[in-house]
Amino acid sequence: MASLVDRHTGFVAELRRAGLPVSVAEGLDAVRAVRAVDLLDRESLRAAYAATVVKRPQHRATFDTLFDLWFPAAVGDGAGAARDPERPARTVDDDGRPVPAALDPRVQRRREELADLLLSGDDAGLRRFARLAVAEYGRTPGQESWFSSGVLSALSPETLMARLLEAVLTGRERGGMAERVARRTFRDRIARFSGLVAGEVRRRIAEDTGVERTARIAVRPPLERLDFAGATRAEMEALRREVYPLARKLASRLVQRQRHGRRGRLDFRRTVRASLASGGVPLTTHHRPRRPHRPELVVLCDASDSVSAFAHFTLLLTFALREQFSKVRAFAFIDATDEITKYFAPGADVTGAMTRLAAEADLVWITGRSNYGHAFKVFDDRYRDAVTPRTSLLILGDARSNYGELSLPIVRSMVDRARHAYWLNPEPRAQWDTGDSAASRYGELLPMYECRNLTQLTAFIEELA
């Protein structure tokens, strides 16, 4: 059993490893807060830690998962005890095989108990039942670990919805507001039960294999540190919401760089008028203010399979940038290059754009494998006029050309023609120049930044200032 100090230091270290910014001072604040609460009241302990170390709502889910691992709930009522092998939770037939859950009277009794708890909304009872359910159905004979899938498969809580609605809507008209509210309520309670089961499974795995190892497997990094390559569909939707403010900031940074250190045209009349105060000598020159304008942007994106998730994020970024720049032209390439601006029409859906791009865009020359050199040649031949002195050029890709040509003179010409040029690389910097990577070769021609998550994208945008 670890001491409270060991649990505190391990918990704070794991929060940092998971991406939550917890300073030394905040760790000490947490210690002071813990001294002010009853240590036997687990929810008060949770609240004390959350108040001192959680800064963003997006971090709360990660915090709760780690808190449950490092400060597990006390097991009561025998719910967490290993089940008696002489009294299996499932009925078996004459051959010793488990009877299907739908025909098993023991499973059906458990389902009745679950339905009653979902109907009453008894959260404490639901928590105790989740522990019992994991003890009975979370590990089948012969398995070494615990799984929530066995519990949810045996009890099938989603299939209880019709029974629950019937219990609360008896005598009422179906299909109205009352049914919608009841359905949402029971859906939330079922999701709560599934979460309790998952938490109990994690707790048991942590007891078997160690808290640190379980935390590294069970906890995903927060959204701002999530690697684009590992993002799920739901996380991509969340990234999409985060990208829009970053796109506005990127546009404003590029405008600032265009205006920095440069003045408008000389205002001759004001300058002469001011010179009268110094005997006709123009000691101070006056200039007309520069007209604020939205910059032009050209995005050149690697769409090969090796960076497909990053390409998806790039399309999200392009969608957002489209509204911040006066003119946006987007191009994708594998071993050939095609313009994909038409897929970003106002109101277009990013998923639909990806589907159309894969089906219609001419991105393959011969092999369909990355060939940066030939892709840049095609871009220069077909779309040379896209890069002008008013253009900010943004290249996104891993700089891996399968040992093919690189077309460095063409890239240098593009960079020289553009007002600004940047390269965002989704690979970790430690992997640059390994294998077929030409990151440093291209990095000599234009600034190259590692960009695998929102934090790095934000850092890139801030550096432009």
C-alpha cells in the first residue's frame, strides 16, 4: 500500500505526463487543499484536487480517469471480491458451456436489477452494481485480464430502453416531449453505467498490473496535445471547433508580418506643411496609412496514406483559413498535384470534401507513392501563377519522397516568389532525416516546423508574431 504522499506525487506526475499543465506551486496548493478536507470523503478529495490542478474543462475527463486510478473507491458490500468459482455467474448446460444470456435466468435477474436502478436513478446503487457486474462478467474463465465488453454484452443495457420507457410513460401519449425527455434521461443513465463499468475494469487492471502502466494505456492525451495521426472521428470534430480561432490568429499574424517595418506611401502635402515649422527643411516625413487587407494563401498538402490523418486535419485548417484570407487556393499531391480549392465551397462538409477529393482529384502519376520532386514539378508547370509576391505559401507534409527526386530548385523559386513560406511537418523532429526523409534539405530553403498537435500549431502561430 502506497502512502498518501506517494499517491500524491505519483498522481501529479501522471497528470503532467498526460498533458495537464500542473506546476510545482499548484502541486503544493493541492496539498494545502487536501489538508482542508475529510480524506474519507472521496468526492471532497476529488473536488480539492480538481480545484487546484484542472485549468480547462477539456482536461476534466482525463483528471477523473487518473483520480479513479490513483484514489480508487473503497470496495464495500462484497461487490469487489472475486467471485466464488463454485458458484458461477452464468448458468451452464450439461456440457459445461455457458447458456446464452437471453436464456440464462441468473443474467435475466441481473438485468432486472439494472433496470430498477436505471429507473430510480440511484447513482450509488448503480456504482455498487457496476462493481458486482464486473466481478461476475468482467473476466471469463481462462482470461488473464478484465474487459468491460463482457459485462455490457451480458447485460445489454441498451436493450432495456423499451421497458424503461414503458414504465414511465404508462397512460401518456407516445412520441411527444415527455418521451424525448425520458429517452434522453435513460440514455444518459445507461452511458453513466457504461462509464462506471469501464472505471471498475480499469481499477481491477491497475491492481493486477500497476497504476502507472494502466494509466498509460487508458488515458488519452488532452485535445491540444493529441497527435493528429491518432485522432478519432469525434476528436476530429472537436479539433474542428478549435481550429477556427487558430485560423483567425494565423491570418492576423501574417497581416502583422506584412505590415511590420513598412510604411505607406509618402504623404507629400503633409510633409511640406510640417517642414514650414523648421524653415522648409523636412525633418519629419509623413506617410499615408497602409490599407489593411487580407492576405492571400496557397496551401500545398501531402495527401498520401502515410500522413492521411494529418491531411484530414489540414483540410480542417484549410476550411477555417478560407474565411480569413482574401484568396485561398488549396492543392494536394501524392506523386502528382491537383487543385482542390473547388471542394471547399461555402457550406461544404469536410467529410464530403475528403470523399470527393479521394474519388475525383488527380493526385496519382504512376505509383501512387509519395514523390515530392515530381509533385512540385507538376505544381510549377500547371499552377506557377498561384504563388505571387502577395502570397503566403504553406506546405504541409512529412518530406518523405521514397528516395525520389526533390526538385529543390523549383521549391527555392516558389519560396523566392512568395511573400512568406512555411513548412509544417507532422513527424517528430527526432525522425527527420531518417530513412527517406529530406526534412533538412527542404528546411534549408524555408522554415520547417514540427506540427503534430494543436499545441505545436499554436506555438507556430505565436512565433510568427
